[in-house]
Amino acid sequence: MKVIRWGLFLLMLCTSCEKDDICVEGDTPLLVIRFYDADNPTLFKAVPSLRVQAEGEESPVSTIADRTSTLDSIAIPLRIDPSGTSFSFILDSADDADGMETGNVDALAFSYEIKDQFISRACGFVANYDSLDDTLTSDTDNWIERIEIITPLIESSNTLTAHVQIFH
């Protein structure tokens, strides 16, 4: 009888434990943007020599290849401390002889509400974003013609489903 009790005790002990030393369940999602042809909105259109740089940062975002001409989709990080993130989207990005940017810069800001979600003891919390909105700063030479928010709730970084569409 004692053997059965100890066996049941060990069984309950083992099955009630949760692995908490490895986090494989989740991460804060990235903002997925797809680029489209403004003249034919059903076609994807790559941005030549695209550079995306967050406001206040010295280097471009690290989640995309810098200055490539083949990207029609990108995934970029949003800040989790304020309720917004501003970016410079640079078309035909290049440096002149003095190292100054020569591309066409469009300033784009995203505002949102942060929704923390508890994943597990190992992962802790991840930030999801809700009520996504955009503001494009107008200038005399905007290369971005139109922006559409497709999914204002960002809970996944699935690159097949865009949160934002940019037409150029």
C-alpha cells in the first residue's frame, strides 16, 4: 500500500510541474508591411535600395537587409515603452562622399496601445499592439503615396499576413 501511495505521489509531482527554463512559446511581434504598386494595387512592388531607420537610432533596423532592392515585404520592431514609434523610410538610400544620406526620406509614425500578454513563467510577458494608426509627414517629394492599416491588432509576425500596406 505504501508503494502505491509513493507511486501516486511521484506521478502527481511529475505531472504537475511546468517546464520553466526554456521559452519557445512566443516573442513580441514585429510590424509586417507589404509594399504595393500605387498604379496597380494588386501587384507587389519592391522598394529600390530601401533603408528603414527608427527615430533616434544611428543605424538601420536590424530585422531587414539594408539597402536591398528586392524587398516587397518587411517586418520591423515597434517600441514597447512609449505609445508610438517613428521611422524614416528611405527610397534609393545611399551615402554621398561625406557619408550623408542622399535618398528620398519619408517620415512615418505609428501610434498604438500596448497590450501585455502573459505567456509563461519562462517567457514572461510579450507586448502586443492594438489600435494601430499611422501618420505620414507630407513633404514636397513623398515617394509613399498611400498607407492602409489592414490589421490594427498586432499579435503575430506571420509574414504572409501584412498589418500595413504601403503604396508607392
